[in-house]
Amino acid sequence: MAAEAFRDGRAVTALGWSGDPPLAEERVFPSFRLYARTIYEVAGLASVLTEAGQRVKTSAAEIETVRSIDRNLALLFWVIAAAGMAGYSL
């Protein structure tokens, strides 16, 4: 909050930063960027924020596409590995 006030040209007395007098009203931020810890948490975090009444824009569809490709490639790897092990056994 102090950094945002300073960028807006407001004084931050707690840190000794000079500027215009601080505003007494509550600060409103029209947009912000929030990062999830992992891509697996994006959909859950978005649903929590949506339920709280916040508008959310995510890349959840793209993330799900990448996760689907990852699952399919992993399955393909294990099928090829199993076929190779079976062939080696014979």
C-alpha cells in the first residue's frame, strides 16, 4: 500500500516519503495480478475469488489443455515402455 501511495505522489509518513497528503478514503485498485503457487491451483483459486464476488480472468482453459497433453504423453510413454519391456522379456 505504501508503494502504491508513493507512486500516486502521496506522502508515506511511516517511511519518511514526502508527497501530497495521504487520502483518508479507502483505496480501490481496479485490477491486480495474483499468482497461484502451482498451475494445479489456478482453477480453485479462481472459483474462490468468483464466489467472493470478484471478476476473474484466468488462463485456466490453456492450463487444462497443457495438463491434458501432459497426461496423454505420460500414458503414451508408459505404453511404449511396457511394450518395450514385454518385447525384451520375450
